Amino acid sequence: METLLNTDLIEINPYLWEIPPSGAMRVPGRIFADRQLMEKAREERALEQVANVACLPGIVTASLAMPDIHWGYGFAIGGVAAFAMDEGVISPGGVGYDIACGVRLLRTNLLAPEVNTAIPGLVHELARMIPAGVGSRGNLRLKPKEMDDLMTGGVPWIIERGFGRPDDVDAIEDGGVLAGADPSLVSARARERGFSQPGTLGAGNHFAEVQVVEEIFDRESAAVFGIVKDQLCVMLHSGSRGLGHQVCTDYVKIMGPAAAREGIILPDRQLACAPIGSREGKEYYAAMACAVNFARCNRQVMTHMIRRSFEYVFKSSAEQLGLELVYDVSHNVAKFEEHQVGGRKMRLCVHRKGATRSFPGGHPDVPARYRQTGQPVIVPGDMGTASYLLKGTEEAMSLSFGSTCHGAGRVMGRRAARRMIRGHELKARLEAQGITVRAGSIKGLAEEAPEAYKDVNKVVDLCHKAGISHKVAKLRPLGVVKG
């Protein structure tokens, strides 16, 4: 959007900036960032994407972006946008290709200093148990009817088949199953791509990481989350694999003609969309819900493999080792939620693309065990620095539709990272720092080098100071399995 380049950005406070409405923008754009991050976002034209989203029908309040903002397909990654149910649209680009990509954190009763010598063996066992890399295939084979049941039943269904514990669902967003899924709207090609992938890590920035709790910021909330200093934890990051990618691909093609039929003028064709209540809008949501449930089952099966790996290495049961799920959050999804807009309660379709729910204590969508503190927010960093456990806030509900960042955010494309960084050298450097590394691809490892990402400490601090999530604990990597 050319007009954006000639528009002065307004600094609302040191952590929030505004793009005033101009041209076809229906609402302002608002970005949680400092001056340095804003300049980077401007350079890579991510701010233009924020402004483009502000042009879509039915958008309310503002087109938002988190501090980890960077260029994405249609919507910037780190983007949040809420649309009124009667006038608004739903857009695959506002969810992304890796539908319900997300993060889960497991805690243990183990203290890292006491089991430090076992970490390399543990990482090796995790790498052996969890298939990783492009096109990786798992050992779980489903019949067509079982695939349908997985896409509608989500995590409760997969637990009934022996992959996890019944109480795991109490620590997963939506209880592990997003309602409204319709497998008949998932294409044969999407099914084919996802058929052999439940329980697989994939490639890119996905990982299984053994971590130690390095610092506690909020002892009371940490205690509710079951987190203590020096504790050994495992963080898992993966999504809906080929199935989710194909669902997005299929519906981007469908949404273009739908937008044209409805007379929706798109500033960028990657913002292909349809009215929420239209046939295309309803069908995309139902197919997206299938991919959401698939992604959560994918992480659940890997959680089962993580527990088995710990049992093998430490010669004790997962229950005795205290391997409990703290929480599982998705950061690429569209949800129907109620929010206050202009002093009245409205039902909205909230798109979060590279952004995490950050709901406060007392909210009905927060699991009962966290109803006092607010939901856990899990923010992975890069494999050479740190990750964070945060909690949702009341401020987030009024400032960001209950949303916060999802990670560090890239500052360097994968191709550029491969040109600048040698995978073997990176692996040696990380292991010199005491981080055991197992990678499905050395080339892929280079793409995910710490230098390719923003400083996660800064991103999290900005979210904390802006009030859209509050820091609870900092975790440092000890070993990582990468795709």
C-alpha cells in the first residue's frame, strides 16, 4: 500500500504504534513494538500487510500485530484481526498454511543439575522415537474412518486409543477438540498428505527441546503451573503437517472467486476471503477445524513418545517422573469468541496468525486448574537462547483481543540463513554451549540458526511491559531435536 509509506506512524506509547487509517483502510493498524522493531517491520513491508488487513470488510477496532511481526502470506506473521459475524470475513491467509501450529510444555519431577549426564542419551532417544524432517512419516496408520474420527474427535479420541492420559485434555486449549469440524470438506489430497503424519515433527522451525527452568519471575503462578527453578521440562513445537497445508491451499483457491462474487476489493490477492456466513466461509471453517484437531493429535502422539523416551532413559514410569502436560496452545487459527467492542459484547471471528491466546484468570475458556492465574502462554525462542512461560492478562482482552506473541519472529529468510550459516559449524557451536543437537537435516538446521530470529528476551519483555502477557518463567535449552 503506497499511501502507508507516506504516512507518519503514531507512537501511542513506547510499546504500541498506530498506522492511521488512509485510503481503503476501515480501521487503524496497531503494532506492539519498539522503534527498532518498527523499523525492521517497515523495511520488510510487514507494516503494509497490517494496513492491507485493515481494509477487509467487517474488521473491528484495529488490525493488530505482535512484537514478533514479520512478512507472511497475506497477513503478517504476528497478525491479529477480529471480524464481526454479520459483516465480516474469514481468510485462510489470516490463519496460515500450518493450521494450528502450536506449542506444548511438559514438566517433570527431575532437576536438571541432578540428571545432566543423561541429557545426551535422552535427546538421542527422543530423536529415535519422534520422526522428523521434510515428509517424515510416523508409525501410526489410520483407516479412512479413523482419520475422520481423529479430525472430529481430536485429542480425546486419540487418548482413547492409548496415546496419553485422560487428564491431558484439561491442559489443552478447547479441551483438545475444536467443534464444527466436517471431514467431508477436507480434500482427498489433504487426507493423502496427512495420512501417515500423526506423531511426526516435520521440518522448519519445529522442534522437541529438553529445557531447564532458569529463572522464575512469578512464583505464585509458577507454582500453579507446576514449575520450579532447575526443573527439567520438554517443549514441543509442531503443527498440522501436510494436511493443514493442503487445506489452506485448497481454500485459498476457492476464496478468490468468492471474494470477487461478493464484490470484496482485495488490496492483496493473498487476502482471499469470504463472508463468515457464506457457504465458502462455513466450509473453510469446518475444514480448518479438522486440521486444528489433526495438529493437536499430532502433538499428543509425540507427547506419548516423549513419555516413553523418558521411561526408557530413566527406568521409571512417566507418572513417577512427573511428566505432566502444563499446557498446549495453537498460534495459527481462527476462533469464534466474545469480546467487548465499544462498550458492548460482540461475537467475533478472531484470526491469530503467529499469535497466541492470552486469556486472563476468570475467563470461561481458561481451564479450571488455571482459572485463578490465567492461561499459560508458551513462547519458544531459538534453540540457542531461551524460551518463556507467560500467563494471560485482563489488559490483553482490551488491547489485543486476548492475544500476545507466539515466538521470537524471524529477521532473516531461510535462504539467506543458509547462505550465511553453515549447519555443521552451528551444530558444533551449540554443542560447545552444552546444547545437544539432533537434526534431520543440516541444511534445515542452518535455516533455524539463532541469528535468523529476533531477540526473544526483547520480544517477551515488550509483551510484558505492554501488558498483553506477563512473564512467569524463563527456560534454557539443554538439547534439541530439529526437523
